[in-house]
Amino acid sequence: MSARRTLLTGCALGLGLVAGAAAGAEPVLSMPGIQVNLAGAGQGGGEISSAIKILLGLTVLSLAPAILMSMTSFVRIVIVLSMLRHALGMQETPPNTVIVSLALFLTFFTMTPALTEVNTKALQPFMAGSLTAEKAVQGAILPLREFMVRQTREPDLALMVELAKAEQPRTMDDISMVQLIPAFMLSELRAAFQIGFVIFLPFLLVDLIVSSALMSLGMMMVPPASISLPLKILMFVLIDGWNLIVRALLGTFV
């Protein structure tokens, strides 16, 4: 509720500023605990420019979850971490909040070069007024597009082009974002399941050994999970599993 209230408040502020600037009057917007008064802030298009920047900022914030899910490494990381939890045999440990938070910061770590390029080549020039909004958007998409192209498999890309019934692209620049984004997500899902399968194998081996041992001892009434779970946790801790998983996972993006 608090996030929705904050978003609605920001939208109301942006719309109020645009309305006041377009009407030529002194834009004054009053809300409970909030008062915006741009009287004397300048002449000409200054108020409109500020209002447009506010609206663009609100738009980016509202689209941030979709961008995070569809144009970054978040999908692969969070799926691998979730499959690791299931391989260990623990349904609720680590909690979802911990897994999502870790995946989020690992995503920022992975996307740092692209985000730095977006900031230096698009965001800062746009805020300084040296770039138009259209060129700033193009400059911001280019680093993300290059990242997605490097991680997208050619068969997945060919599938989306075929389903779109579009002409075969001659270069990667001819591929639209509508085709590239789903192809990138399909490639990320495939890579995540491949990594998850490799992670499952050693834990599956522990389960088989424990089940065979209990069967040979005649302890058929003892649940194998009650014995294998501590062994899998001990094995994972002794081999420093978290460091191995993170190192291998982030290495797939190099």
C-alpha cells in the first residue's frame, strides 16, 4: 500500500506540474503534507522541462521491475538460487526475500559495466540538457541491447523472428527489441535450467546413497530426507558451496 501510495502521489505531482505549466499559470499543487510552488522558477519552457523530467523518472520507476526481469541477468540468477534451495531439500530456507535480495545485488554486480555506460552516455548528458529525450533513450538501450545480444542463443532468436513473420535480419542491428527481449529470456531460462541440473546431481547422489544405506540396514521406516538433509548441508558448507555457486554463476556472463 505504501508503494502504491507513493507512486500515485508522484503521478499526481507530475500531472499537476504539467497542467500548471501548460496553462501558463503559476503551478501550485497542494496535497496533505505536500505543497509544490514553482512561482518565479523561471520563464519559458523551464517548468515544462522539469515536469517532463519528473514524468520520465516516474515512468522509469514504474517500468523498473519489467526491465529488471526481461533485460538483465536477474532471471538466470534467481532461478539457479531457487533450484539450489530445492536441491538441498529445504523448501523455505533461505527465505524468498533472501534469495531475491541476493539475486538483485548479484544482478547489479553483473550489470555494472552496462549501467555505468548508461549513466555516462545517456542519463548524465540528458540531465545536463545536452541530449534530447529520444537520443537519451537510444543511448540507454544500446548497452543493454549489447548485453542481451551476447547472452542470446541464435536458435532462440531465429524462433522469435520466425514467429514474428519478419524478414531475416542481416545484422544484429536489424533485430527489433520486440524480438530480442523474448529470445533473451528464453536463452536465460535454458541456461538457468542447465546450471540447475548440474547443481542437482551431487545432492541426488547423496539421496541415493542414504536411501540405499537405510534399505540395506532394514530401516525402511526411517525417512531418507531426515538423514540426507544434514549430510547435504554439511557437504555444502565444507566445500564452501555458496562461493562456488556464485563464482560459477557470475562466470557464465563473462
